[in-house]
Amino acid sequence: MNFWEFLGSRHQQLLADAYQHASAVFQCMVVATLLGVLIGVLTYRSDWAGNLATLGTSTILTIPSLAMIGLLIPIVGLGVPPTVTALTLYGLLPIVRNSIVGLRGVDPALVDAAKGIGMSRAARLLRVELPLAWPPILTGIRVSTQMLMGIAAIAAYASGPGLGNEIFRGIASLGSKNALNLVLAGTLGIIILALLFDAAYVLLGRLTIPRGIRV
């Protein structure tokens, strides 16, 4: 059976795995974005706090993904919980770092002007600082998403959802006639999802970032 025949015979399972893979990454990115931006907002005004936040999230990223999931299994069990926990933790660093960099890069004169017209600190943050810091934050989200697309495949080790199941099945059945097809289908599926997500982020950037800021 060649690769195209294999895809035709297993397209329903592959589509289901692709949907689960994309859904897991998307949901974890939403949580990681909320947490990452919140951490950035809480720490960007202080050098030591910002450095501590960056160091903490970068330390998480140094833990091998297989080891992370293995450590989480005794705590949260198999399936979705270790997948969501690991992906959310791994997605934090680029978002936290870019949030801090973006917020620190806002022109102080603009913040002073907003303060001069009577804006509260919360209003300045929401209406001036975060909108101006959005381009680097979005870049951090894009980087995190690309990382999580690959890391999510390892979740199959803990019975997690996604295209990693195809890859692990192929590796487990090396020597069989469909082993290579399974690995190739899972890998290509992840690449295609990553490209689709990145295209969506490019579109989101065009819709949410004013042309003057983009330039």
C-alpha cells in the first residue's frame, strides 16, 4: 500500500487526530497567553521581577518534553491532563518574554500623556500600553504555537490526543508495511497544522495591528 492509498483508507482517523491535535494546542495557547501576558504585566516594571519571570519560564523549557510528561503522569494521570499541563507550561516563555519586552518598549511620553489627561493606571495599561505592546506579544504567541505543535506529539506517550498517536504507532510497528506511512502521515499532519495556525496569526496581525505600527 503506497502513501496515498494509506491516506485514503485512514483519512477519518487522521482527520480526527488532527482535530484533537489542533484543539489541544489552541486551548493550551489560550491559557498560556492569558497567564503569560498576566505575568508580563505584573513584572515588567521591575528589572528583578522581569528577570525572575523570564528565568522561571525558561527553566521549564529546558526540561525534556518526554521527561515532563513522565513526571506529570503520577500527579495528574494519563490522557488529557498531562498534555494540557505540559503544553501550557512550555508555551509560557516566548509570551512572557515578549510581553515584558513589548511593555517596556512603549514610549514613556505616550504613557505620561495618557496620565496627564486623567487616565487611571488600569486604563493606561489596557488602552495604551497593551495595544502598543501587542505586536511583540503576538510574535511570542506565534513562536509558542509552533513549539507546541511539535511538543504535542509527545503527549501520545501518556495516551494524550493528537497526531502523535500515529507517529508512536508507526515507531512501535517498525518493520510492518504501514509503519513508515503512519510516521509520515502524523509528521506531515503536524507540519500542515503549524502552517495553518501561522497563517491565521498573520491574518490576525493584519486585522489587529494598525499599519503604522506594523511598519
